[in-house]
Amino acid sequence: MSRPQPLVVGAGPAGVRAAETLVRAGLRPLVVDEAPACGGQIYRRPLVKDERDARALYGSEAGKAQRLHGAFAALADRIDHWPRALVWNLRDGRADIAVAGESRAVAYDGLILATGASDRVLPVPGWTLPGVFTLGGAQVALKAQGCAIGQRVVFAGSGPLLYLVAWQYLKAGVKVAAVLDAAPFAAKRHLLRGLALAPDIVLRGMRFAAELRLNGVLLRHGICDLALEGEGRVAGVRWREGRRERHLFCDGVGYGLSLRSETQLADLAGCAFAFNQRDRAFLPQRDSSSRTSVRGVYIAGDGAGIAGADAAELAGERAALALLEDRGLPHAPERAADLERKLARIGRFRDVLEAAFPFPAQWAARVKDETVVCRCEEVSARALRNAVHDFSLDEINRLKAVSRIGMGRCQGRFCGAAAAELLAVETGRGVEAVGRLRSQPPVKPVPLTLMPREAAE
Amino acid sequence: MSLFHRIARSDHAPVRFLLDGVPCEGREGDTLLTAILTHVDKVRVSDFSGAPRAGFCQMGACQDCWVTLADGERVRACTTPLAAGMSVVTGAAA
């Protein structure tokens, strides 16, 4: 009996390059992706083509986007591609996949997780108001749907995406009222170190900031105590700079603090996790070859730790080469070493970015009691603080059990980081000491009407 | 008043749907979220506080934009393509 096919989860930059590398070695992977078309979030495509060309959609990254889309299209008859499909569980070498209204249990031999990331958020007052979206969400509206989230938009938070999305809105003709960066201006000096490692990226970021400023966009650094205000929808932002409180009217807000890895499937696959200081999060352990602690399970792209799209392409290929080696197939060791060198260099640049856009660690001590931390079930900071003290909690899953934080529909994707930070501060320890939320299948809501079907081996 | 403002695709084919019983037009290529938010400023109300919600991540991660269709089916608006004849009820908890 022939061996089952390798399974690649995700068709963004990592998943596409992984699939391509497997195909080159003569394997026929199954690629499962939630989106209707390949590209991931960064190279996501509109549902139907519109009047904008690749340059308008992807800016300086248009060439990379087109090459990735083209590479995946060229694989069409040599892979199995299930778009609009969700791997909702992993168990005993099988993946439960929701696709076309049914749930298929698919045996795999070799699993490459390329599950990507979404925005990391720390809750602020008003963050559940209509008109407030993540930075990534604001970008999806613009690029994939051709819509602006408002007519006078404020972008707040931190990280490279803050300036990129603000600039994309500006270029699209939308009024950008302000860019409010939580990172102090002094932290930007670290970018000078980045010039040697990734000059094009640093210079591009500086150009974004300069063009925003030239076009009258208010740029502020070191902002804190961000609050989003409005009745029924967002109508303004309030923040503090030192002792000074400031306010602006707006009708749309994009907010985010860098990204967080999507790690649920690695957890369900049984991968060991370790705290990563740079990402300030527990991540699946992996070596430089993208192997996890579980034999036959590989992880690549932002789902393994935030490193960006270029790194994702390299890591996807590296993961596939590891899979090939473990299967006893030709695996291009020189190419693998080259990929690892390039990834290490990007890793050093990531260190620079993290220093230039530091995590606002003071958030947990400052967040007001009435702020909603869990937007699914509206659990407040007060409820979390009370739970910690009333039940003498020191571990995040116990806090979940008592307060329901992380138990809502998003399963902690948007409150988990905040809850861990709060628990750490309340118990006087580092965030690495409070543990991580365990993942539960299904990793996203699936309808109970899904019909089970055992796929052919 | 709408939350979203179109800057592309305005000339795409109209797709008719019902929003709280009112006939509306989206555009070919819209997600359900886009179709709703180019007309109104919320997709549902919170089960807990009754406060309006309009989605957040737009990439199928936060689960904030689940909406109820008139036939009782619930769908995540940001990952559901708009289809002609859909009937959405925004006042209901979803």
C-alpha cells in the first residue's frame, strides 16, 4: 500500500513554497487553506479581479506576490488543493478537515504547518466599537475588498504594519488623520542597525513615515492610555503623551501591536512549546531545519514565530527539504544550508524590529478595571484581577476556567496575550511563568451540520 | 450610516440581498461583511452587553462578525462571499 500524501496546512508564502518543493521531489501533497485562493494574508487576492493591478494591491511587493501566485498556479495538476477548507483537528496521524459541508478525516504522512499569524492586540477602552479593526483587518478591507474602514481614519499601535497600512490608505486617497505609535521615538534609533541587515525594508519604512508626514498626517510616538470613543460606533481617539492628554475625531481606527502566531494546530499535533522572548509568546519548538519535537511534523512561516513573508517563503522550502530528508528522498543539503543562513539573517533583523517597536509591557499595570479584555464574552480586566486574587490563581488555564477568558469563540486568539500579561503582573512574575492556553478542537467554530466522511486512504 | 466606503469595484455587477428585510445591493466580489457594512454600521449585537459589533480582524480569526441569516443559519460574514438573495438579520445575537 502506498504511503499517504504529505499535508500542507496553509497556502501563504510558506505553504506555497513547501508544496512546490515537495512537488519538485515527486511527491503530491494535499494543500489545505481557509481562503478561496492562495497568497495567505499578505498576498491575499480579491474575491474577483478588479480595476487595480498588482502594483496597486501589493505595492513594492507586487513582484513577490505575482511570483508566489504564479508558482502555486503552476502546481495545479500536481497537488491536491482544498481551498475554503479548515483543518479543525489533528489526531493520531489524521487531520479532520471541514470542506464543502462535510468533515473528512485524512491520513497524512508528513505534516507541514504554515498557519500564519494575525494581529496581536492589547485591549483598550472602546476596542469593540464598530469602526475599530485590526491593522490587518483594515488592510484586508482595502486590498481584498476595495473598501476603506472610514473617511477619516486613525492608525494606532505599533510595529511595521502600522506605517505600512497607514501609507496604503493614504495612497488609496483616504484621509489618514493620525498614526499613533506606542513605541517611543528613541527606540527608532535601533533601525539604524537594521540598515546594514535589510536596507531596503528600513528605507521603505522611513519613506512611508516621511510621506505620511508630508501629507499632513499627525505622527506621534510614545503614546499611551489609548482609548477609542463613540456611541454605537467609533467617533474619536484619546491618548496620552507624557502628562498631556490629546484627542482627535475620526470614524475609523486600525489598531494592532505587531503580530501573533497561529499555533493551535501545532499544539494539537503534540509539539513541545517554549517561551520566545522576542515574540513574547509560547511558540512551538523547532530547530533551524523547521522540524518540531514531533517526528514528521514541520512548521514554517509566521505560525512558527513572527518573521515576515520573505522568511516564510524560505522556511517553507526548508521545512519541505527536511520532510524529504526524513523520507529518504534527495533533499538538497547545500540549498538547505543556504536557506538557514538567510533565515538567520532575517532573524537578526527581527531582533532590530522588536527593539524599534517594543511591546508596551506597561499595559497590564495600567489597563483600567472596566476595560473589556475578552471581546467574545466581555470579560473585564476587573473580573480577571478579582479571579486571580479570589482564587489565588497563578496559571493561565486556571484563570480561563474561573473567568472564562479564552473560552469564547476566538479561543483566546485576541485576549490570550493580554490575559497572560495581566496574570503575570497581578502575581508579580514574568509572563513566561504563567503558562499558555491549551488548544482545543475544533480550532475554529464549525457547524454541527458537518457530515462526517472518512476519506479514502 | 455605512461604516465602509468603496474605493474600488464600484462598477462591478450588483448583487441583491436583504438586510433586515430591506432590499440592498452589494457588488460582485463582496464578502457578506463588506456588503453589510457598506450599508449600515453593525452586523450584530453582543449577547452580553447588547452593544453593536461590526467585526474586527476580517480574516476569520476573531469570530466577531458571525451573522444570522433569515433561515436561521449562522455564518461568519468576513469569510462568506455575498450571494444573491441572502437575507441577513443584524439585530439578532449571532
